[in-house]
Amino acid sequence: MLPTGEQHRLTFHGSFGDSHAVVADLAAGLRELQVGGEHLVQRYPDGGIAPSAAGLILVPWPNRIAGAVWSHEGVDYELDVTDLANGNASHGLLRNTAYRATDREESAVTLTASIHPQHGYPFFLQTSVRYELVDDGLTVTHGVVNAGDTPAPVAIGAHPFLRAGGTPAEDLTLTVVAERRYLTDERNIPTATESVAGTEDDLAEGRRVGDLDIDRAFTGLPLVDGRYRHRLSAPDGVVTELWAEEDFAWVQAFTKPGFPGVDGPELAVAVEPMTAPANAFNTGEGVRWLAPGEEWLVSWGIRRVA
């Protein structure tokens, strides 16, 4: 058994030919996606856990909560500090949890995990993630049910590192169309937003990944045919698109030098769909309060465009 648990291997034959995906039990992490022989996500060695949260599902909040404390209606909730360098609570409560497969097909798998009431988050959630290979890529559908008897705050995120075939990441072009970027303090907590126009973070026309040093959240994303769309393009014509439904109105772009890939350290780039920005439990921005018994379903995916 690998450190990331059981490896769920999916196969499908679509318009680009054969597609393959690998999803691990640990944090329902996406470990591999190939469409027509081209890798669309960054891989890492079998012998370790996901570096830099690669491919993991982030629930009930993505990104960070400042100081691992959030407040609502005059009550302070203290979470565990999981971002030790900055003293924050990072990437939700299931990052180190083994999901359980509850439905398995040749081209799809559904994994489930519960969030039980605990200090800092006294709510009970039942969560699921369904990965399904489709004609041109992969669709990921999240389900969250409030299994408790009081309203519960929820936000959802994912942390895929993208590829566009075999081209080194530094030679790929990242395109993220957004109106505004988040400014952050020394703990990576948002302090304000401003227009991206004319800044080094303006990715609307595409920027070479090797010229970027970025860990930035964006909002003001345009919908194209009902979806947000972010792209990674290779000089040889391979194009990977991360799409997301309307609830994913925030996205984080992150470059990681020295990522431990299967062939050794390399530059990697993450494009992270989020239904709320960092510190949302304190600001309220993007947080969905689920009523007892209420279910929330939302999807994003990765597809090969060319």
C-alpha cells in the first residue's frame, strides 16, 4: 500500500484516444491525468505524500484562515495551526484524511469522507467527490451535505498542478483572465483587492511560466459559455484547460520551483479553483451556509483543448 492509500485507476476512450486517471484515497487526491497520451497534471513519486498539496481536495475551506481563528456573531472559533510558518489554518480539514470509495466504474469513482464536529469547527458534514473521465478530460463533482442540526459554513477548493504534455513547465504559457487580484500581508492573508490591469499579475494575454514567481488569488472572472476557463499552453500546440462552474468565482495561481516530480525537482504551476478566497470564514466572502440537511453540488474539470 502506498502512503497515499489505494490508487483508483480510471480509463476511457474519447475523442483524443485513450484517457487515464489515477485518484488516491488520501484527500481524494488527483495523481495523474493523461488524455491522448499527453499529461495534463503534474505527477509525483509513489513513495511520498502529495507535495505542496498537489491534487488534493480542500474542504470546508480552501487556502488559509488567519491565525487559525475565525469569528461569527461574536463567537471565536480556534482551529489547529497547520500552516506553521505563518500561524494559519490551511487547506481545510480533510488534507490528511483517507476517503473511502463508495462507487466504482471503469471510467469513474466516487469517494466520501465525513467532517465530524471538532474544536474550531463544531459542524457535521458528509462530503463526496466524483471523478469521471469524459470525452476530452475529467469532470470533478463535489457534494457536501450538512448532517448536523445547525447551519454550517462551507467553501470548496482543489489544488491541481497542471501540465500541457511533455513540455517543461517553464516553457508553458499560463492564461488567467481576471479583473482583480488580492493583495496579501506577510502571512499570505488578503488585505485588499485591486485591478490587475498593468500589473505583473495580469495573465489575460498569457505569460510564460518561467517568467512568473506567483502565489496570487484572482476574482472578477468572466464566464464563457457558463464556465470560468483558465489555460496552460505548450509551444507544440497542446492546450490544457481548467474549467469551473459559476460558484468557483475565485482562482489561485501558484508557481513552485523545485517541485519533486517523478524525474526529479522541476518547476510546477498550480491553478486552484475556489468557491471562496483565503480567510473567507472571517470576511464572509464566498462562504455558503448550508441549512441542516441541505446538499450542495458543484463541479469543475480539466480538459484537453488541442
